[in-house]
Amino acid sequence: MIGKGTAIAAGLLVLAGGAIVVTQRTMLRGKRPAGAPVTFAPRAPEAGPGNALVVVWDDVGADDVADLEAKLDALGLPCAIKALADGGVTFAKAYGAPVCSPSRWSLQGGTWHFNECGIGCDPMPGAELGSGLETLAELAERAGVPHRGFFGKWHLGGAPSGGSYLQAPYEHGYTYADWTPGNMNAPGGAEGSCGGTGYTSWFFVPDGTDPARAGLTTLYNPSMILGRLLAWRDTLTGSSESHLAVWNVSLPHAPFHTVPSSARPPGYPAIVISDHDRYMQMLATADYELGLFLAGIDLSDWLVIVVGDNGTPQQVAPDPSRAKTTTFERGVRVPFVLAGAGLTHYDSPRLVQLVDVAPTLAEYWGVAPAAGIDGLSVVGGPVHPYVLTGQSGGWFGGNPIVPGDWAAIGFGASGYWSLRRHGLPSLPVAEELYDLALDPEQMNPLDPSTKPVLSQYLRSKLLAEGVP
């Protein structure tokens, strides 16, 4: 989207204050990545909208999926996401936010989001999605999809009406929900799961709004949620009515643990020593569960989207200072795979972000995306000349000791570039530019003044969204 208060003239972007930067037309001259040469298979009008599954893996970056594929291959075990990608479309330059909740807001509503909020049980004022944002379920309802299920981690705050958090999924368009309000790894409060402490002591909210039915359970979270999802899917199997399932898997988010033998992939090593080993075993279990779901559907009648919400958690990353919570590539580049619905194998070079999930579903269902969103369908064109990511940390009323960190990633004449802005509210904002083609590990920051036109273009996109 063009930034606020702008106008187009002679291929230049003229900001309200008079500054001039390049537009998509000039910035992308030369080596612009082509849009994915894929389309959804046409559906007969009488068939109605197709089924859709959106899977969000928690704290999983693109590099983690590559490590998983290598690990399972070395063990001689199947990899569900690789099999899905081999028959579908994979985006190597896909981005989420540096932390969980902004990514989930962007995925649900199709807009850039940077604030960490809506992460606990309580209906905190201002911490919910709000009634003016069309969620995936509300989009599906508009498209004529009658069955809309939510499964797993919500992490999106209370109900927009201000009522009990138990109402939240239903007020946002879901017709069925088996879920937990937040993470597994905190004892309560704003960051906790209503008193839960881990994967075998967590707060479960079964479908419905009766508070007497919600409470702590000792059943293993991934198995419990998977079982509920499969049961819901199977009750609808054979129905002529279509359905959307949004499956927010808690794995492999901390606390890192040894997966019970009943849940982990057959043949995967039972003994894990380090947190990284535990993380990989948990990720392999998430992949195994994905395979169990896929084994029970006909992909020709489904669109399956699998993404991560942010990059590698610090505890298991090669460099904790360049992982989750930061806008370095290891913190924000995530898996993004599409399959089913007549798609064929393609490794796409286009730039995508989690804001693109909603408009992609809109195209699949044959309806217009919500007005004013930032996302674009990843099938066909147009393509993003840039994407934004970030988390506001202590800015705008947050914890003052947590730095904000934002980035604009765009495609210039020589490849992908990232302009990163970061700092505490009490200090001047620092800025650096990275050539992701020559410096993919982002070890050699460049002074933005060395690429003034490109830097000004990317900076203008962040400033237009209120980034300091």
C-alpha cells in the first residue's frame, strides 16, 4: 500500500512533506522477482467454496524447517511439510513479526501490526482484535463457508464487546472453538495461560461459553487439540458444506520438554539431551501431527497453508541476539507453504508476509479481500515491492526496558535489502541497512546513507505506519 498522505507523479513517490523517493516502478527495475506462476483449480459454481486449513507453528522459522527436513531425512522418517511443499508452493522470502501476537493479528486481519498485546486470559481494554477488523472466520462467513473452527493457541485477547474472553473466538466469526488463551509456559497473569504451567498443566476452553467447562487439564496439549480437530473434521467429512479450520499449534514453543512416546513420531529418538534437541523433537511432533491430518483429507478439495509465527527462539538459536524478538532474518523469516486446490510444485521468489494469508483465502473462495488491508494474494499478482515487520517493545505504552525493533524488507536492483530501525524509547532510534544477497547473516551493517534512495524508500514505509 502507498503510505499515508502520498501522491504518485512521474514514477516517483511524493510524500506529504515534499520528500521524493522511488516508487515500486523505479525501485524494482531490472531483477524484480516474478509472481508465482500458479492458479487455483477452478471450481464448479454449484460446488460452493472449498475447504481450507491454516496451520500456525509456534516459534518456528524457515531455517528451523530446513533443519527439521535434514534431521528427518537422516533418520529415514517422512516429513509432512516437505511432502506438502513438494506438491505445492513454497515462499523462501516469507516474513512474520519478531514475536507471537503481532504475527497472529496480521494473519487474522491482513494488516501490518507491531504491538505485543492480547496475550493473556483477561479481556484487557484495547488488547483485543476489535470489531472493525475482518478475521479469517469472518472472511469465510462472507464467502459462504458455514463451518469455521479454531483450534489451539488464541493469543489475541478478549472479546471486542468487552465481555468474557470465552466469547472471543465466536465474536470474531468462529462457529466452533477448542482452544487455550495463551502460552503453556507461564503461571498466570498477562503472559500466562490462566494458571497453567506447561504442556500437561494448561488451561483448556472446550467449545462453548460456559465458564464451568473451562479449566486446567493434565492431558498433553498437542494430542488433546489434535484429537479435537480430527473429531471436528471427521464429523463434517462427506458433507457438501465447506469448512475452515485454523489450527494454532503450541509446539515447539517453550517450555522445551521430552515429547511423550504416545505423541512423538514413530522412530524418532526418545532420548534428548539439550533444549535444542527437545525443540527439534517437539517440531518433529508438530510435523507428524500435520501428516496425521493430511492423511484423512483429499487435497484436491482443500487449500492447506502452513506458516510459522516468528523465528527461532533465543534459547535454541545459533545466536540468541539475532533470533526471536529481533528483526534479523533468523527472528522474522518464517515457513510459508501452500498446497492443494489444484496447485503444483513451485519455489516462489516473491516477497510475502503473514498479512497475505487472508487475501489468498479470499481469492481461493472467489470473494474480494477486505478493503484497506496491506496483504496481497500470493497466487498471481500483484506482488509486494516491500514488506514490514517489527515489534514495538517499550514504545506506545509498553515495557520501557524492552527495545522496539522494526524492519522494511524490499527488492532493489541487486536483490533483497532490509532497513532495520531499533532502540529504547529513552534513546535515539538506531538504523542500519543490510544487503541480504551479499550478507544473508546480516553481520555487516551498512550506513543507510550509502544507499540514500533505497533507504529513504524503505524508511518512508515504516514511518507511514507510525514507526519511530
